[in-house]
Amino acid sequence: MRDDSVAEQRSVRPGLGLGRVRHGDRIVCAWYRQGDPTARLATVRGTEFDDLPELLGATNGDYAAIAQGREIAVGSGALLVPVADPRKILCIGQNYLDHVKEGGRTDGPAHPDVFVKWATSLSGPDEEIGLPPESDQIDFESELTVVIGQRCRRVPVEGVAEVIFGYTAADDGSVRDFQFHTAQRTAGKAWDSLTPIGPVVVPATELGGARPDLRIQGFLNGEQMQDDRTSNLMFGIPELIAYITTFVTLEPGDLLLTGTPAGVGLVRKPPVLLRDGDEFEVRIDGIGSLRNSYTAEKVG
């Protein structure tokens, strides 16, 4: 299989990124732009991959080393969650000032508000997501998500650009009543399948590097709920990664959800929470649209 030249790899079209595609009876990583009928296999020295952690590990996070191989068709439902099995999913709360204020506070935390999820929390773009019967307080949270490109620890702020591979969109599905059972967030944040991400991971160098200024919006059934810019993060991506790598090693394919803007459903009067038949969409400049429908989960 022929690898394209490094020069060709640097000519990336807007919105083109790495995704996972169902291709026949296989799952493959591919270069894909939302809305296109085809993708190109993502290969490293002729090798194909079925998930991004292994692919990024093979290139040390250098997207110029990832070739655009042969063309494949992308039909309805073929695009899958772009990172299926990250070793770590870290998330940040209270990171846009307007979101902090809508929750009744006047200023944000002194340090990043970090919580975690697991790979079972993830869903893919256009996937139908089940609303669990244990709660009627499922909320939406549009978020820019960082995908780590190389193994790193104790990264200084000025070195963060080197360890980021790219960005994707996420909806940090939150089960609000469980979230407030205790002072810890895990019970409300790490539910199976309630965190869709996608559609693709766009290289950070195409989106402004380590401090992107991208419009981020959330739409419930077509009505705009959230609208801000990622440049308004109180803890920027360099500061977040420098802080997190103080205490944990990040690895290729690890995910960092950076926080949600104002407009979440719980604090609206009256609250606006996800119901059977709803659709929520996250739009981020240069990445595309992450759209998911919600139905009552059938248990048993």
C-alpha cells in the first residue's frame, strides 16, 4: 500500500480529521471530512489501525507522518466514535466564567476542577443514546475535547503544543441528581454511553494550536442553547495539561474535555433536560457537528 508524501499530509482541508469507519467487516482509522461520501485510510508505513491510541503511538503524535491511503466509501452509520478505547478520559468543570455565574457563583475555582470518565462512557456521532430510567435529570454540555498525541509527564505550559495531536467535540452528558448525591462528581458524570464525541479529530495545528479560538455552540432540537468561544476558557489548554501532567502521565489517544459554556439545561427556569425523542447537537468551528438523538433506554 502506497504512503503519500509528507508534503501532501500538510495540505489538510478544513474539517478534515481522523475518524473510525466501519468498512465491510472491519473498523479502520481514516482521514474523513464530515459530509463527504468517501474517506482515505490512515496508514503509517503501510500499516492500518482500528483505533487512534495505537495509530498516534506509532507516529509520536505527528500527523504529517500519517499517510492518506486508498479511498473507501463512508455510508450512513459507518462513522464511529473516533477514539474507542482511550486509557484516560479527564474532564474539567467550571471553566467558562458565564457558566460559573449561571450556577450562582461569582468566580471560578482556584485550580482546575478535574473529574474522570471511562471508555464505556463514550458514544459516537449520529448514535442513538439511551436515557437511563434511573434519572429524569440528564443534561447536555457542549465541550471542546483535546486528544493527546504523545506520552508525556510534567509538561511545562510552553511545551504543551508539542504533546497535543488534535481536537474533537463532545457532549458531557450529566446525570444531575446523581452528580449532587455527594461532593464527588463521578456518580453523575461517568454513566455508560452518555458522552458522545466526534465526528473526527482535527489536527491542532489546523485549529490554532494550543490556544484555539473556536466558536462552540449547542443546539437542542434545533434551538440554540449554548454559544461561546474556546478562547474564553478560564484555564486554557496549556495550563490544564501542565497541571494534569504534574500528577499523571498522559498517553497517545487520551482525552481531555475542557469544560462547557453557559446555557446548560439544569439552571434554566424552568429546567430544560433531555427527554425521549430529543436531539442535541454540538457545533465547533473547523471540527463539524456532533449530533445525537435520545430515546428512553429499555432495561431488561
